[in-house]
Amino acid sequence: MNWITKFIKPGLKTLLKRQPKTEEGSLWTTCNCQQLIYKEDLHKNFFVCPKCETHQKISCRDRFKIFLDNNEYEILKTPSPPDDPLNFVDTKKYIDRLTAARKLTKQDDAIMIASGKLKGINVTVGAQNFSFIGGSVGSASGEAFICGVQYAIDNQTPFIFFSCSGGQRMMESSLALQQMARTVLAVNELKKNNIPYIVVLTNPTTGGVSASWAMIGDILIAEPKATIGFAGRRVIEQTIGETLPDGFQTAEYIKDHGGIDLVVSRKELRDTIGTLITVLLKKNKTTSIEATNENQEDLKQIVEVAS
Amino acid sequence: MKSYLEFESDIKVLEEQLDKLKDPFNNEGLAEVNTEKIYQIQNELDQKLKEVYSNLSRWQRTLLARHEERPRAKFFINNLFSNFINLSGDRQFADDKAVLVGFGVFEDQSVLVIGQEKGDDLDSRIERNFGMMRPEGYRKCIRLMQLADKFNIPIISFIDTPGAYPGIGAEERGQAEAIARSIECSMSLKVPNIAIIIGEGGSGGAIALASSNKIIMFENAIYSVISPEGCASILWRDPKKTLEAADAMKLSAQDLLDQKIIDEIIKEPLGGAHRDKNALLNEIKKSIRKNLKELSELSREDILDHRKQKFLFIGRKKGLIKDINSKDKMTIEENIFSNIKQKINKNKIVIPIAVALAVLISLILLYL
């Protein structure tokens, strides 16, 4: 073998071969810890970096998949109010940003609602996708949230929401701001109907989202090291003119200050929330009911035999 | 010493001239009141004011909403309500002086008054934290709003804040939760609540107290999700692009009325609220009287429902929707036309394909 076959041929091959442009095409990915991770390992590990335990931001569909029984879920159709109500233009047109985000995430807006089962109990689940303009909330997201709440009420299922957002969407200005009141209104209806409402705060949950529906869940759970707070870190530093303490606004810090109930890693979320729901809905006896059913069948057989 | 905004330089010159003429004793030379000249300059000034103020940009309105001499919540509380007693404390941590809350009387009717107060001079501004509330403030409001609900007393709030206070302590004590609870409480009240945005309606800090049956705004007040400076530095990456940001965000009273977010605009005197504070009082009185009367005709349940419907309606497109007034459903149901329209919008490629197909078929038919 000479050097032509050894070096030039593979070189030419790689040149001619179409490089996978999208991230989806490659088998490897990376994390904040800057280590290479085999994608399948990451997926098997619930999108938690196997090396540094960072809980990566995930899409709504992935969230539903890893959270619900048998990875089965049904996406609910949510209403779509007019795009770009204010004809907002900054350095880029808002409508272009929307189109790009839709193409990237294959979602209509940042929030998606799905129905499925958790530990055999019907649940309605909502999630936010940070890749969609920072998970920001505008009219469409607000409408989706309200729709999800209505579905939970109509079907009497617990409502579980995975928040992940920087806040309200500036490009919808005051309309986005009003979503804070609108979503809280929906949560009030949930509470009126005595439906468990559990919020999982994932990295990051700040601004208008934490100051509206996310912080008034019946039970608040956070993923480890998630940033949770109202004002952004930089804003606080600029206002008070000093550097902030380590770990400020992390899930663990907020928990120590009494802000949330639990910090639970993604792997254990299913079990924790499943248990919470069964206890809240008093479905503790599911196993024992089956057991009694079996007993009754046994009894029947005995009775039949006896007769 | 009067303070002028950057776009008021001509007005400043004229007013200074006028003041000099009206006060001849402090002038050099012969002391004489030149009435004719005063008239002339006064006319010129009125003309100039009209010219400048009839066509204010949104950024200019923002400056006006933040004007140093703009009447504050305290001014309105003192002049509109009798027997006002300021109550303090959230019973848990502290008293937030950025907000005044207390019961009072408006034209023989008991009301709860909430006012975000920025302060009038440097000392009071520092004491009031420039109108930026901390969690304690929101919790104080919640406590007293619930009390008002208990005694069936309507609530009137004056909104004037740059936003909720961003600080370490505020975050540790749950700023986000306090705001969320405040909205939750406002949305579940069975007594009428009216919010009047008198200056700056800054984001979460404002909506925490402005989730109300009626939202009224002063002509030159602003209400938005982020300050123009904040928006400019995030989206334009240049904090100086405030003019563009203010325009893009459509944060003026008229814009919000067009978006059906607010219910009413109160006209300000020519040259802004600070030029004639007393002229404003009558307008507000009229507006509060009218709205209180309108809401007092509703039952407790209907008041809650009125607020719910009002907020559910915001941002929904007109027409093509059924069940918008259904009382127990919150979602909108869209009919078939809007669905098809959406699908076409999403898959624009469908249109040329359909046209091409139609042309092909017609051609085939022609040749046959």
C-alpha cells in the first residue's frame, strides 16, 4: 500500500461525502463540561450528562417521552391566536424569528400540552421548549397553557407542568404581560376544581413565568442546579453593584430559603411525581384492590366448587 | 427650579422669559410690567406646547411618565380620599414603604386604596425605594385585599413603578412567588377592583396589582413588559436604541386601548400631568365614580366572572370564534375556516402546487 491509498483516498472521500450539517445527524454531542458524549448514552440517561450530571434543556416531545408511561403521549391541539399582533421589528422581524423557531423546534409555539399516563393514572402534562425564542411566553403560549388547564379540568386529571423560560416575550409586549394574569386565572380554576397542580421548575425558570403560574403550583419541584428566580443575575448585580453569592438563584439555594418543596433529579421525577399523585388522589389501594379482586375470584371459584 | 425634558428646550426658553417679565423687580433697569409682551409670549408658549405635545413619540411619553414633577400616588390619595389611614406590614417580615395601602372614603363609599409611591424628593425616593416593591409589599397588599374582600369593599390601586425590586434579599424571600400570589389574589377577589396607571406600569411589578376589573391609564402613562432601555439592550444590543424599542413595543395608553388591554384613558392637561395637577383630579373623580357605579350593579360572583372574561378575551382575534362568552369554558374553539387558513399559511408550498395542478387539468381537458 502506498501513501495515495492511505491518505489521499480517505481524504477525498471525506471531502466528497456530505457532512451532516444538523446536530441531529451526528452521533456525538457535547455538554457544558466540554466533554464528548455519545448521544445514545445521553438519551438513555434522560438527557442528563453522564459525566457532569448537568440536566440539559430538552424539547417538549422528549420531555413527554421520558416522563410518561411506555413513552406514550398524545399531543393536544392548542388554539393559535394571531402571529405578531404588534408587527414588531427589531434588528430582525419578529415573524422571521417565529418562522425560524418553528422550523428549528417543529413546534407552533414554546408551550406544548400532552395527555398520557403516569404510573397508570391519566395526567395532562405541559412543557416549555427553551429553543423556541428562549421559551418566552406570548399569546400562543398563554392560550396553550389555558387550553391544557381546561383539558385537565374537563377530564379530571392532575396537571403537571415543566417550566423552562426566560420570561415573557418582548415582541408581544403588553399582550405577553397580560398572559401572567391570564394563566394565573386558569390556575385559579384548577384549584377551584381541586385538581392537583404540580410544577417542575427546570433550568431556567425566571421572569414572568416564575412570577405567575410556575410559583403557585400545589407542589413545586425543581431539577438540580436549575436557575430559578425573578430578576436576572446581571440585572441584580447592576442594581446593587456587588457580585452575588455562589449558587445564588439555584434550585438548592431556593429550597434552603423555603421557596420550593423538592429538588429531584430527572431520573427520579417519574417516581416522585407518580407517588405524590397517587397519594394526593388517594389511589394508594390500586395494588390492594387488584389483590382483593383476585381474592374475590378465588372466593368465587371456591364457592363454585363448593356448590 | 422647574425641570424640563430634552424635547422641551423651546418651552423652557419661553417660560423663563415669561417668568422674568412677570417679576419686574428682580430685573435690571426700569421696572415695568409689560402686559402686552406677557400676552404675546403666553400665546407663543401655548402654541409651542400644543405643537410639541400634540404629537409625542412613545419614547417622549416614557420620559413624561417618569417626569420628576409628575403627581405621585400620594398626591392622588391625599386629594381624592377622605379618612385615609395608611396600614403597614405583611405580618411576616417587614413593611414595604414603596407601596401605600389603607382604607379610606371616596364620596361616601368605603374603598381600599393601594398606591405605588415613588417619592417626591431624593430622601423620600430613597425611603420609598423609587417605587420598586419588595415581596413584603406585595404580601401587604394581598393581606389587605383579602380583608377588603371579606368586608365587601372595592379596591382602587394607583400603579406607578419601574418594576419589582431586583435584589438579593427580595429574591431570597420569594419575589416571584409574591407577585404570582398577588395576581392570584387579585384574580380571585369578589369585590370590584380598579387599577389606574398614573406613570410607569413596569412589567410584573405593575401587573401584580393591575389584574383588575377595570384598567384605566393616564394619557402619557406607559405600561409594558420591559423598560425601553431593557428591551433595547437585549434585542438591539444597544441601550441607546430606546426610541426604536419604545415604538416597537407599543407601550402608550392609546396603543393599549387599541389592543383592548385597558378600558379607558384619562386625558392629561396640555403639557403633561405635572403642569396642572388639580385639573386632573376632576377627571379621575369622574372616572372612578362611573366605574364604581357600573361595577356595583354586579353581584359578587358576577364581578369575579367579569374579570375572568375580560382577561380571557385579551389577545383573541375577533370573529371566527364561538363560545367566547361561555362562562365555564376558558378555551376558544375555532371553526373550520380558521383551521384551513392556518394550514395554508403554514404550508405555503400548497398554493403553487394547487395552481399548477389546476392549470394542468384544464390543459388536459382542453386538448381532449
